[in-house]
Amino acid sequence: MREIFAGLPWWVKWVAVPVIALVVFGGLIAHVVGLVISLLFKVLVFVALVGGLIYVVRKFTGNSSSRSDW
């Protein structure tokens, strides 16, 4: 791979090739990033809902001395 880029100017390696990669794979990259952000948001909502459920259940059930703590 180094032999291919050996005689080329710096701007081809550091500007033109990444721009071409973004043009060719831009839709795929955007889809993957969107998928990851969507998944992280869903995990955050899940954690918030489970935490809220646990808080509500513990608040309204009260502490019973007969049950063992986890």
C-alpha cells in the first residue's frame, strides 16, 4: 500500500482519498452512526424507565421487615 502512495503529493493521501471515501461510503457511514445513536438512546430510555419503575415500586411498597434485602 505504501508503494502506491509513495510518489503522490501529500494532499492526495490526506485530502483526496478521505473525501472520495466519504463520497463513496458516506451513506453507509451515516446509517451506521445513526443506528448507534438510536441504539444508545433506546438503552438510555430503557435504563431511565427501569430506574423509575424501581423507584416507584420501592416508594409505594414501603420497607417490610419480613422480607430479606438483596
